[in-house]
Amino acid sequence: MRATRPWAVGVGLGLALVACAGNTAPAGFLVTPRLAQTEAYGGWVELLVTGGARVDGELIAVTADSVWVLGRTAVTVVPVASVRQGKLTTTNAEVGNIVGATGLGVLSTISNGILLIFTAPLWIIVGTAAGSSQSYAPERRVPPLHWAELNGFARFPQGLPDGVSLASLRPKPPPRR
Amino acid sequence: MAARVVTMVVVVALALGCAHRLDRTLVSPRDAKTLDAKAPYLKAHLRSGYVYVLADWHADSGGGVIRGRGRLLDANRALVDSGEFRFPADSVALFETNVVRPSGANAAISVMAGVTATVAAICALSPKTCFGSCPTFYAPDSGGASLQAEAFSASIAPALEATDLDMLYRARPRGAAFELHLTNEALETHVIRFADVIAVPRPAGGRVFVTPDGEFRPATGLESPSRCDAAEGDCRAAVQGFDRVERYSAADSVDLAARETIDLEFAEVPEGEVGLVVASRQTLMTTYLIYQSLAYLGTQATTWLARLETGGPVARGFAGELGRVLGRIEVLVPDSMGEWRVAGSVGEIGPIAVDTKVVPLPATAAKPYRVRLRLTRGLWRLEYVAIAALGDAVEPVRLRPESVRHAGRADAAALRALREREQPLVTLPGDEYEIGYQLPADYGRYELFLEARGYYLEWLRREWLPEENAAAAVQLVLQPRDALRALAPAYKRQEAGMEHIFWNSRYARH
């Protein structure tokens, strides 16, 4: 039996160190940047409220003093003064594409002869770092941002419309299989 | 080749279309004339919570009217209407445009795709450049550790198993516990019978060198040449120190076996018996020729290598003929009539580690002491040449491994293999071992050598198979002089690039 190679240990350590971003959005809720151009839903927001409670759901609207979040059943209005941390995920990060390209890149190093000893681990290291970085790309956090800066990714970036009843708002339907 | 190109195209395509980011811009109705006309879609958010999602949209020159084709969605984003729309900008609460751009992560993937494609292209253009070479040994030196020996480079089959003795010239033990780092950095299977350190007491102010006959001779009063004349002119600067500055030449463009000479003079000659110290390594010519031989043998390579086993000394003699035609570095001195006579020869197969030997020279009262080196053009890199006074041969101390670590753990089986020699240590590409030795307590007073025995098996590469050519293979074995002339043009086309690619690939960890 052949023991683990030192570079493999290094890559494993690197993977452990550069963890990817995650979110609580239901599968299929976040769409790719291309699809987000033609959809009109808000991004997925996660709030950590004073006292430890967590609120998550679609960002319906946001102002300087309140955040409207549509959970799985109803809209919750959260005063920003009570929010310790907020994280908005705007789109699908497409990390899978980076992972796929990295996997194919590693396979492609068979064309590098013995030099794959260098290029294959390099692909894994660079691909892992790129995937990790990309996973954070669609995130917007408060702080450091201000709440008003998130309104572009709310369902109603213009603010909550006067004639819209919160009780009438329905969550984004799950994607059709 | 086709598969390689396809793979590269796919990787590059993936890299370019891999991941994206969305740049979103919100524009108030009064600024509608500033809308980004390049955005493929326009969202017009109404005060009612409804939203138009338009493609092929257009804002008139004043930004007062918006036209476009698309959908009108309600507050729950259910479809209300679709088709052509036209509405005044001031009926809108907020406009939204989006532009999708390649993600920054794509740049990293693109760079890696470029690196892989470049290496693949290099390997495709010159498959024999992407190679490795026999077991390599790293030893601690004054700057950390460096590659100091490559073992039994010529032993490319079991029948050619050999013992190899390498001076660890730059080794600087930091204690009696001495460790060598053994690696297999090539697509090869290495079979190692033993790897012993040979320690030889060093004279005060001198070194110990080994002769081609295997005698360990103390050397003192080392003197660099006062003159070094080669075809290109004065070569003293290149050979006067063990400083990684080497003297080398290009191969002959007509005959790879063509010779050249280098004339040396030593103004200062130590008293007593003297010897010429020569530190050298090969260029990539021999490795190229070995790989070309295997490429010519192609699918029949294993059959031919098996015949080395069954064919006895005659078969092995044929196999070694190519090496004999290429020759070693011959050391010549003038006799009493002024005719150049061969005093000995040095030179070990292998392009990676410098091999250092001493050739005893006949005593003479003539000054300056003249020495001529005769060697194949483009085959050798000379690192260091010096004349020294030689003492009587001394007995070395053989040190067997005391410990072996593999992947960070003690490897009892590998230690048993190297110490007891009943079963060899077999390593595969990428394997690394730390082999520990116990030097004498006054370790600083010893010259260290590595004596290793074994052989290695090349892994045949798919890209070699198209070159299968039985007639050319037979010519290399039976008529190597003709083969070296036939191969000269092909080798010359790659010669300069091979060195550059090989050493810049950092395949060898200098």
C-alpha cells in the first residue's frame, strides 16, 4: 500500500483552510447571474438578530430602518437596529462550474507528461482557491455595508409598494423538475 | 495528440465561460436617459409592485418614453401580460439594468489552463523533453539541501543492473545523524538494491576524490588551470570553481559523435603524484537518445529489453555500443615525444547531478603541465577542473542506512530492503524517502560518497509509439555511428529548447 503523498496532504490542508461560503436558501432558489437578469425576485437574506434569533428568506424590501423578509410562509419585518449581522446572497455563485473546470484541468495534465507532478497539484490548489473566492462573490454583508446598499437585490428595490399587502406575498415557487 | 488538443480546448472554453458576476445598476426615472443601453434587459419597477422585464428595449433620446418587448409581472411575479410595451418613464418607480461579467475566479482558471496548454504544447512538440531520470538523491549542503547524486543512470533494464559511486561534493552534515532524501521524479520504476554512504577521512586542507577504478585518493594543493582553450576561446572562468557555472558546447549538426578538444595548462603543479579532478554532468543528449531508442522500439520495447536478459553478454554488449561510441571525457597528456596519450577517462551518464572523479596523471618535471580533454561535442557540461597532489589510497568506512522514513512515517520494510538486501526497494513515480545514516562522531573530517546499486524501468509513453521504427532501432544497436549521424538533424532542432525547457520546468529541484 502506498502512503499519502506530501502534496496531497498539502492540498487537503488547503481545502480545509479555504472553506467555501454557504447559505440557507432552498435548492434552486438562487439562480445564475444570467437568469437573474430576467427574474424579479429578491436575493436570499440571513439575519442574526439581537438575542440570537435567526431570520432568513427572500429580501422583499429594505430601508435605512427596516428589513422585510419573506420566509417560507410569511413576511417578517425586522428593525435594523435589532440586527447584529446580515448576509445577502444575490445569485448562485456557480462554484460547481469552477469545480468542474478544475477537475477537467487536473485531468488535462495527463498531457503534461511527468510535469503533471507539478501542474496537477497546482490545478487543485488554484482551483480550490478560485472556487472558495467565487463562493463569496455573490455575498453582501452588513456590516460593513449599510442596509440601504442592499436594496438593489430586493424584490421591490423601490421600497415596499403602498398597495401591496404583506399577507398577499407568496414565496418564489420551487423550480420545476 | 488530438485528444490533447481537444482537452485543452475544452478547458479553455470552460475557463472562459465558467463563472460570472452580476453588476446591477438602479436608475431613477428622471435619469432614464442615462440607462445603460448595452444592458440586454431592462426591469422597470412600478410603484404598484408590478415590474416590466424587457428585452430589445429602448429609451427615447430624452429618456421620457420606454419601449420594449417582454413581460409584465405582478407583485408575486406572476405573468400579467406579455408582448410589446410602451410607457412613460415617469410612470416607473425605479429602473434596473444588469450586466453579466466573467468572474475574477475565471482569471485564475484561465491562467492555469494557459499553463497546462503551454506545457502540453511543449510536450507535444518535444515529448522527450518531459522526462525524468533515475533515482535522485538530495543531501544537506551549506544552503539547505541540494540534488547531489543520481544513481545508476545507465541501468535501464535488469540485465544492466550496476553499482554507482557518486561523490557528495556539496554535502555538509550538520551532525552525526545524516539524512539523504531519495526521490523518484520520473515515469519510471526504480529498483534499488542498496544505498550506502561511504565516508573517507579527509586530509587537512584537502578533499578526497575517487578514481575511475574506485580508489579513494586524498587530494591537496588543488590548482585551477592557468589556461583553458576550447573552440569558443578561453574557458577558464567556466571551469575554475564548483560554482554551477559550466562549460558546454552545442552538438555537431552532422554527427552527434563528433569530438572536440579542450587544452588545459597548469602553471602551478603540486609536488609528488598528481591527478586531474574533473566534475561534469551530461547534457540531455544521452537521455534523448535513450528515449529515442525506446520510441523506435515502440510496442516491441519490452520484448527487446527481455532479450537483454536472455541474450547474455553478447546482447548487453550490443546495448552498450551506443554509449561507447559517444564515449566519456578522455584525459590525455603528452608523452616524451609530444604525442597525446590517454591517461584515463571520466564521465557518468546522467544530466542532473554533477559527477566528480580524479584521474591520476603521470609525473613530469615540465612546466606548465599540459592536459588535453577529448570529448563528444554537446554531450558534456564541465563544472570544475583542477590539478591536485594525490596521497595514497585510503580505506573508506561503509555506512548502511539506520532509518528510513516514507510519507513522514518510519518504513521498516524499506529499511530492511536497503540493509539486508534480500529484497530490493521498489519506488514508483512521486515516491520520496528519507534515509538516515550515522556518521562517525568527528563527521566534519569525512568526505562523503553514495554507493547505490540497482536498475530502473522506463514507462513507455503513448506519444512515443507513433515513432515505432524497427529498422531505425536496429541501426541504433548495430550501427550506432550511422544512427548518430542520422539523428543529428532531429536532435539539433530540439537541442537548445530541450535544455531551456528541462531546467526551467524545475523538474530538478536545484
